[in-house]
Amino acid sequence: MTERASGTERPLRLGTRRSKLAMAQSGHVAEAVRRLTGRPVELVEITTYGDTSREQLAQIGGTGVFVTALRDALLAGEVDFAVHSLKDLPTTQPDDLALAAIPRREDPRDVLVARDGLTLDRLPQGARIGTGSPRRMAQLNAYARSHGLQIETVPIRGNVDTRIGFVRNGELDAVVLAAAGLNRIGRIDEATDFLPVDTILPAPGQGALAVECPAADTALAATLAELDDPYTRAAVTAERSLLAALEAGCSAPVGALADLPGDEQAVHEMRLRGVVGTTDGSTLVQLSITGPVPTSHDEAVALGRELASEMLAKGAAGLMGERAL
């Protein structure tokens, strides 16, 4: 759908959330699309329910609340395409929207931002750690239990400034954030510890972006597809397939990471790790499988389903609280 006005193509409209992080992410994609198409791209800021609500995410439907308003704007023709944090997308893709591109993933790890430059293993007894994620709470509390550490995980909401502010003003000893987000807004130097994935598995799709457009706009979808990274798409498809097969919503305490062990130049296998646990960390089911690098969507989905069935057999279903409807 190409429109011309006075001999020039109109700008492509990119829908984005208003947060500083979302604007930074969308700005990177906008620049890439400008280079691809030679067309101007303008950011259209959209406020979502997740941005205005003060309730905990688990109470208002999980991170999917950040997506609905952007998708509504796409379907109403108010924007041409949208950029999401992939971990916010519900696992079921609507037929009328195309997941046109998943660009190369940023660092998927979580990081600690703690007072006095503290690392996770040097936090004092009774440390108060802020996070809005049941997944992080479950794994932090499990780590503390296994290392004889007493901690309190404190539910928090807010943007990066707000969360780091809790540490700066002494309300909390530390907060846990995604490395990718801090990288994208140029604040990764504020991290005091990079949390190994063996300690805290990230959320499915963490560090990756999703570029969506109406499925009917096949020309735009084909253009955006040039931003796609096949390894990232295979990895996050396997992770999200695990989440879907566990019948867990995006606020469930589920962590997953698919990666390519060894030298990326000679990669033939993909390892998928998954974890689900109670938020107090008393019980975790943590398993992994390795298989050939998926060469199709169906193969990536199968890898996730296989690990999910093994985790369910080990009791994962009973650890997730209420199932997402």
C-alpha cells in the first residue's frame, strides 16, 4: 500500500509506547527501516493501559496489557507498523497481524542495580530487592535459599528511572532489570552485576524486539522481513512455544532461554532451558534439552513443546498459580 503525495511517499507511521525505553527501541527500528526503504519514518506515541495502571502486572493481565492499544492502532489504520518488546507479546499471534521481523537479539540477561556497587553474592542478610516479575522473584528466592541468604523480594512497578530511584533513595538495596533495556537507553554502566543465566533464566523472548504490521499489507511485511534474524526468531519461537505449552501467561513465573552452545560459526545444535517455580523459591522445576538448530517455525515450536512436556511431567503445572485464560 504505497501512497504518494506531490510525488513523494508519505512517512511510514511507527506505533510505539511512550516510555523512554520503548521510544529508544522504536528509534533503532525506525532508523533501520529508513535505510531499507528510503522513506521517512515518524514515531506515533500510544499510551497503553499497562502504562497508566498502578496495579501489579499480574493483577491486570500480565505484560500483554502493553500490546493491546498498539495492535488496536494497527488494525484501525492509525499506524503502519509497531514495535514491541517481544516478551510482552501474548503467545497466540492474531491472524490479521503479521510478526514481520524479529531483529537480532540484545543481551538476554537480567542485571542487578544495587547500592554501593554490590553484586548478588555480596548482598547483606535481609537485603530488599525490587522486581515486578514473579519469574525473577522465584529464582532470586531459590538462589537465596540455596546460599543461606535471607532476602525480601519487593514488588515494584515503574520505568527505569523510577526503579533505579528506589535504590538511590535507600528504599531498596537493589533492583533487577533487563540488560537489554539498559543497553538501549545507554545506561548499562549502572548495572552492578550481570546475573548468569544459570542463576536467573530470562523471560521468554527477553532482549528481542517484535515488529508487527497488518497481515494484509504484504508489501510492507516483505520489506520489514529484511530486518529479521533467523537465529533469534528460532530461539524465541522455541521459548514462546514452551510458555504456550505450559499454558502460562506472560506474567507467570516461567523463565526460558534458547541459545547456540559453542562457536556460532559452526553451530548445529540449539539448547533450550526452562524453569518454573513458586515465587517464594521453595520449589523449582528446571530442565533443558538440546536438538538440531530449527530450520522452520514448526521445528522451533516442537522443541519448546518437548521441553514443556518434560517439565509438566516433573510437576511444573502445579507451580504456576492460576492458569492464564
